[in-house]
Amino acid sequence: MKTAYQHPGERANSTALHLRTRQHYDLLVCLSDLGYRYQDDKVSDVTLAAASRHIDLIPGGGARRCIACSNLRV
């Protein structure tokens, strides 16, 4: 049995959309260990935040940084 690769940004957005619209969560936090930022096109916390449509906050584990996404409602 092979493990199928799923793009972290696409998967996070689809899961967050489900939680926001079907489960009616008000605040969505994505606990990430992707890494804060890279020189190349690797997915990172920064690229995930930029592509996020339904995630409010991304605290990164390795970099010990936290990103508030633009859709965060205070």
C-alpha cells in the first residue's frame, strides 16, 4: 500500500472549509511543522498563510513563530 502525497495547502484549506461551514467553528488554528520560510518553492508556514482562505492562525512548531492569517476576525 502506497502513501499518497496531498499538497499541504490544498488539504488544509479543504479541511478548514469543512470545519468552518459544516461544523460551524469560529476560530481555526493550523498547528504546523512545515517550517517558517524557505528560499525555494517548498511549502512553508508563510506560503500556507498566503494561500489560506479559512485558517485564522498558524503557530509553527520548529520556527516558534505564529502567523495570523488575513481572514482573522478579532
